[in-house]
Amino acid sequence: MKATGEWIDGQVLIPDLLRAVPQARPVLDRYGLRGCGGELGPVESLGFFAHAHDVPLPGLLRELREVCERPAELPPTPPVAQIGDAIYRPFFKAGIVLVLTLGAVWGAYLLLRIAFSGEGFKAVGLHEVNAHGHAQIFGWVGLFVMGFAYQAFPRFKHTTLSHPRLALATLGLMLTGVVGRSVCEPLAVAWPGLATPAVAASALEVAAIALFVGIILATWRASGKPLAFYDWYVLSAFVWFLAQAVYEAAYLAATFAAGPGELVPLVARWQGALREMQIHGFALLIILGVSQRLFAHFYGFAAPSRRLSLVGLACLNAAVVGEVVGLIFLRDGPGWVALWYGSVLLLAGTIVVLVRDWHIFRTPPESDRGLKFLRAAYVWLFASLAMLVLMPVYQHALLPWLAADGAATQLGFSHAYYGAVRHAITVGFVSLMIVGVASKVVPTLNGVDVRRLSPLWGPFLLINAGCTMRVVAQTLTDVTASSFPFAGLSGVLEVMGLALWGAHLWAVMAGRARVRAAAPAAPVVAGEPIAAAHRVGEVLDRYPELLNTFVTFGFTPLTNPLLRKTVARLVTIERACRAQQVDVDELLTALNIARARLDGQRLSLNVLSAGAPSPTEEPEEGPGCPHGAGRMH
């Protein structure tokens, strides 16, 4: 019997489709499935796939139905593995290793020294702090951004990654640069000869980032697809990514060349601007761009306004430029202070307006374990922006009242408060976004049902608790030295959370994740009612006569024997009714009425086969025979 594709709709799961119609794989690969989820693809519906990959669902279903109705003479050949199929894995793994060594772990160690040395923030040197910060920006954030972009951007544009071998080579350049720079910079204080390798390592990073941006642009040109409005956020972030890498390489060389009396003025003028380029220019913009696609396409939230988004992007870039220029010339007059603070207000106001348009705190149509990380990240973003806006109030009104004789009051600038603001956005916002996005994307790419994995409450609570403790305790160091130990211990909590998450993600990528067993389907038992949890195929196996009842309710695709042997065995009655917009209670009522009739008929046949008199026999006399008829002749 010729197969028909009428049963293929938006509710069909990709693995179910590929089990029944393996020749449909090339169609899905053309729209970005290649390299995602293994042989049977991710555990997601065709509707979700179409929405996530910007493919019109009616056209996709039409292509799949045509393939289904075309008989496959030979089994389809699995696609040959290519470098770009899972290029995210080495980048993500390298990012996890770096954050748990030179990044968060090294930062937690420095924080413990600050907390328990008795010297406060003077306990660690400038180059130690900068090496840690560099590992976080380039190793943690940078590698995850590069890996995700190499993996996702080609698929969203329905093409393949350009120059995949060169893309993989950028990982080697970045790793060499990050490790060389982060190790050599603090050691160069004691061994000046290591300053040159540290600067050379920064040059490798610049080369890697330049190649990365070029590869993404080449991939876009090869796709022939237009850029979506949120893609402009990503491209803007890449410009800032490259610009800050060049800036930091030059700044590092300048700090090594500075004399004893030149280092402090140099840092005061140039370092703050660098951090704004890295955090608000690079990290913030790319997260805002990804978020506009992620929340709408993956979670079903409201689609962002294109016009509002593009106006917001212009305002955000102007705000970052204003922050950078204002900080560089902050000490040259009140006009530059006004420029910086006006840019801060523009940045904060624009983000509030943008995120409000996304409605991310409403009840979502789709939800998973990653959403709590993403929402918490935006709470931290708002907290950091509020602290930044209120910085003049804290510095000039609250701090003189709380600690009139404190060092921050006398200096006129609180390094502790400003550092807390940065921690709120770097760990609270940026790191939680990385954790949340990876927690959703990596299982999908590996063909693991995210609903059967750990909900990751441990990492969620530890990272948020650590970040809260750090932001609050570090701010309070302006008032009392007794808060230093709490700030020190906060880093331990954050590292524990990241370590638990990193180990879990690594196991998923390695195919060793602990997956909860799926709840077994309720067996269809003769004489017992059919329930919504029963699978359609199993019902028809026991009661093939009920096919007519299903067809009466619109399930005509079940007349296809191929469908009954494949997809129908995997789909429950409840899910089938939801997909076809059929009232499940009405169908169950009709099925159970027909089932009862069939069970009654089969019971009568069973009684006959067990020794009941046939129409040609007469029953014997006995207590069970009320009529007392004679014996059989």
C-alpha cells in the first residue's frame, strides 16, 4: 500500500518522523537539522523546529509529505560527519575548563586572599586581577560565544559553516592566547621577561577574533539570506569584541611599559573604558541579540518589535560609546562626567524598554529547566543597571552618612560598589545566561530529551546565592571590614555551582548524562477501560476493530499500515487528540463503548471454546441445566 503523508503535522516529533520516514532526513538537514541530535534528531516537534529555524511550517510539511509519498528504493545514506556538525563541543569544553581554572576558580582564590589577609583589596595586585578578568571575558564568555555562533548561525541561515577547518583553528589560537596571557601577565611582575610573551599572546587572540568575525560574515554571504533585525545586535557585538581585543592588547603593553609613577594614572584613565567595551559593548549586546530570537522562537514569548529593536540598538551603541569616552576623560571636567552619566541613563532606559517588549516574565507556552536561569539573569541585569544609575546617590548621599571617615568617602569613589555593580552583570547576568542557554541547547544538539535531565536546581541556587552574597558583602566593605569574609566565601559558592553545571554539561556532550527513565506506557488490558495515556498503536493492536472509531473522529491517517506500525505506537491518545484538536473525552467514550461491545463478543466466544454447548449439541441434565433436557445423541 502506498504511504501517505497526511499524518505529518506540526505536532509530530522529529525522531518519530525519521523512524517512519527516514528519507525525510535530507529535507530537515537542508533547514538546519544536520549535526543536531544524532541519527534521529532532537526530541522536538516539527512545529518547534520550524519556528526555531525560521522555516514556514506549511511549506516544510508539504515537502515532508511529498517525500513520504515517494517510495524510497534504497535506504538513505547517513550524512558523512563534518567538522562543522558539532564544532561547538571543543569550544564549550575549553570554556568549562578555563572557567574552572584561570577564570572563576582563580578569582575565588584571589577573593579569599582579599577576605582573610587583613589587607582588603590591597592584598592582590593589578595584574593578578586583570589576568583573572581576562580569562573570564576571553576564555569563558568568548569561547562560548564563538562555539555557539559557529554551530547556530549557519543553521539559522540554512547553510553550512564556511571554512570549518579555519574555524577550528581559531580555537587553538584563542586557547594559546588566553592561557599564555593569563599565566604570563601576573608572573611578569617578578620576571619582566614574560611581559613580551603575554603581549604576544594577546596578539594571537586578536588574530583569532578577527578570523572568527570573518568566518561568520563569509557564512552569511554564502547563505544568501538577509540579516534579521536581531542579527544586527550580534554583528555590533562582534565589532566590540574585536575592538576590545585590540584595545586590551595595547593597554597591556602600556601597563608593562609604565614607570612607577605612571601606572596608577594609566589604569585610572584607561581600564574602566575597557571594561565597558567588554561588558556593555560585547557581552551585553550579543546576549540581547540572542535573547530576541531565543525567547520568541524557543519559548513562544511575544515576537519583539523590529522597529523598537533597531532604534534600541542605535541607542545602546551610542550609550556604550558615551560610557567609554566619558570614562576616559572623566577627570578632565564635569562635562565628561555628565556624558558618562547620561550614557548610563540611556543604556538603562533602553534596556528596560526593550525587555518590557518581550514579556519574558509572563507564563510561557513552552518551558524547561533553562528558563529559570534566563529569567534570573535578567533580574540581575536590572539590579546592576539600578545600582549603576544610583551610584551618585550612594557615593555622595548614602556613603557619607554611613561611613563619613571611610576611604571611599574620602577618595570620592567607591571601588567596592563599582566592583559589585560589575559582578552583578558579569556573573549574575552574563554567566547565568551562558549556563541557561547551554543547558537548553546542548541536550537538543545531542538528541537528549531535556525534560528527562536534571533540573539543575543545585547550580541555580549556588550561583545566585554566591552572587547575592558577593554583591551585598562587597558593597558593605565600605562600611565595615567584617563583611570581607562573606565576600570571600561567595566565590566558593559560585565555583561549586559552575562545577556542578560544567560536569553535567560535559556528561551530556560525552553521551554519559544521567537520563530519567520515561514513564512506562499503561498497558492496554482486555476488559479494562481505554485511557488517554494509552498509546494509539497498542490500542489498535488489541482492538483492531476500533480503527473505524478513530477514523470517524478524523484520524484517517491511521488507515495507513506504515503509520500504525511506527508513529502510532509512540503517540498517546491524549497527544493525538491535542494534535488533531479532538475532544479526548468524547473519543474515549466512543472507544470504550465499542470496546465493551467487543469484549462481550469475545467473552461469549471464549465460553464456547471452553466447553459450552454448540448449536448442534444438547446440554446434559444437572443442577446447572434448568430445563432438564436429554443427553446429546
